[in-house]
Amino acid sequence: MTDNGKNANVPDQSPDPSSEAPTSPDPSGEEPTLYADTVSEYLPQDPVAAASDEASQRERFRQSPGMDVGLEDMPRTASLWGDAWRQLRRRPMFIISAILIAILVVISFFPGLFATHDPRDCNLIDSLLLPSSEHWFGTDLQGCDYYSRTLYGTRVSISIGILSVFFITIIAVVGGSVSGYYGGKVDSIIGRITDIWFVIPTILGGIVILSLVRTRGIVTVSLVLIVLGWATLLRLVRSSVLAVKANDYVEAARAMGASNTRIIMRHVLPNAIAPVIIVSAIYVGVIIAAEAALSFLGVGLQLPAISWGLMISTAQQRIITAPYLLVFPGAFLSVTVFSFILMGDALRDALDPKLR
């Protein structure tokens, strides 16, 4: 047998060229570190906080050297408020209501810029004059310019509506957040108080309380409406907080050691506040109508205050001989209430994902 034959039966002992030498350890001798930021990337994300973080990243990207172009290629995170604003800008209902509310607010702050006469400068000789170039809305029984009085009545109605809803919203947000987030006995106590308050009709309760008060001004009427009007909004806040509280990103924040206050302020309220904003906008119109109704019934604002409700109450006695006394303040009241309700509907359509 030849050498070639022997070599044919011997397996090849040469090393496999595809095999690699074992990797040497890191010369620094340090183990790779897993940071908390890396872990947080895999936790459920709060949509509001994620949108805020995305905005910060885009700002850093914009300020980085050499990043003057290509910013539009950076992916955007869906934002509830940004998407809602884009929806609102395309809705005529929102634009119309916003313009009307802006005009009414400006008139309420600066009625003297639009009035043609002093609303308290009255002359009995000019009593019950018809609308004319001198007196656009005519004059009332005392000879006061009705156009100027109607404009000055805007200040009272808008002030009571916004002031009352502002404090009603604060009470509702604080009470509803505590009740919905903590639950247990706290929820039971707040819930029972809310149920008792909820059964008191606003107008009837206002008549009873205000009839016991000797002096009834803007502050007094606002306080009564605040006391009687918070229950409905608080129940809405509680329901929204309960819905948001069940989300995974709230549990993730709690697991990472966030305090209850931080969780409520940063994760729960920002995602539960949309229904509150919608109802609060509508509530302004409701409160304005309630104030006018109380003044019309004689238990609201008192003379010499200038209020649409007082003007309508006085005008009912002369609805046949001077119908314009009822038409003009009634029209302003209707437009104001309608504007805030229209604003609430527009916000609902933009903020409610089911209606998009």
C-alpha cells in the first residue's frame, strides 16, 4: 500500500478556517451596565408625557450642530392636544363660537369703548323712546340709553359665569381626583356628600338661599351658584380619574416609586382633564342662564346693578307697548349662552376619539 493510500484513510487534522478564536474579555474589565433609562423604554408610556418628551427631543435635535435640515423627517408622536387643535382649526363651529366669546369678553372688560352713553345718565323726558340713531336700542322707562345698559350687562353676566365655573372646576378637580384615585372610605365619604348635593335643584336652591340674604351682589350670587353647582362636575372628574387610573402607565409609574401626588399631577389629571374642559365650557353658559333666571325671579342681583335678568324682568311689564326692552337683552343672553354651548360641542368633537 502506498503512502497516498494511508493518508486517504486519516482524517484531516488541519484547523477549520471558519472557526474563530475565543473573544478576549474587555481590557477595561468592566461589566456592561443596565441603566434605568433603558428599562423605562419598555414600560407603558403616558401619552401626554410621551408627547412632551417628543417635543423636547425635537428641540434638542433642532439645536444640534449640523441638524439644520431634515427636521421634518423626525417621527412625530401623536398628541391629544396637538391633534385636537388641528381638528378645531378646521371646524367653523369652533371659529364662530370663539369669535363671539372673544367679542363678549372684550365688551365685558371694556364696555365704555363700545357704549354711546353713560348707562346711568337717565332723563325721564326721554322715557321709552324707540330705537333711533341717537339711541340705538331705544330708552327704558327711566330714560336710560338701552344700548349702553345692555353692553354693561355683559360685564355682570360674563363675570359671574367665568368666576363661578373657575371655582367649581377647582373644587371638582380636587375632590374628584382624590375620590377616584384613592378610593375606599375616602371615595365613599365624598360620594355620599356628592349624592346629597346632587339632588338639590340649582334654581330652587338658589331661590331659598338668596331669599335669606339681604344684600345680593355679584360675589354673593356667584358664591351661591358655586355651592350649588360643583356636584355634577365632581362626579365627571371622578369617573375620568377611575378610567385613567386603570391604565398600565399609571401602574408602571407607581412601580418605579413615583409618589401619589406626582402620579396624579403628571399622569392621571393630564389624561383625564379633557371631559372636564368640555363640560366647563358648557357650564359657563348654564351659570349665566341661571343667574339671569334668579334675577328675573327677583332673588338674584339687585338694583342699581345692571343685569340682563333684571332688564328682562322689568321689560315683561311692557312687552306689548315696548317689546324692544325684552328683545335686546334677551338676544344678548341667548347669543352668550349659545356661544359657550357651541364651544363645548366643538371641544367635545375634537377631544373625544370616538367622534373623530
